[in-house]
Amino acid sequence: MVECDLAKSAEGGPAWCVAGDSSHFNMFFVYVLRDKISGRLYTGSCENFDRRMKEHQRNKPSYELVYSETRPTRTDALRREMYLKSGNGRRSLKLKI
């Protein structure tokens, strides 16, 4: 059984998924960060969201999470990341955040 919440949490945290045996279950995250100073957006994808966020915070502490979603495969996550970076993707993202 897999339980997922694909929406951004009320606290601004990432989407999450939990499986009974996480050693056989990988989810890939697509996320959008906003620089609190400049307002610019950063879109990325990764497998280990917590580790990646710590890296971002170390390099650019002014980033805040504004959107995230999960994908079942790395390929799906990369496709979604590329879409969100496209003109149509940026326009649809502005409606969500």
C-alpha cells in the first residue's frame, strides 16, 4: 500500500509518499524554489529531497519551497522538470503558486 499527498503542505513542505517497505520504493521529486530576495524561481528534480534542500540552503539560504510534486520514475521527473521550465510550464506554474 502506498499513501501519497501530492499537494504542498500547509507549512510549505514537500509532497510526500510512504510505502510499507521503503527499501523497494523510490519516488522522484520535482520542486520549485523561490529566492526570497530576487523573486526568481529555481526548478529542479531529485530522488532525495531532504538532502537536496539542505544543499540548496547551504548554497543559497534565501530559497523557499513554493511547489513540489512526486513522480514514479526519474524519467517522468525529468520530463516534468523540463515542462515546468518551458514557456507553457512557467505559465501554468504561475497559476499554481
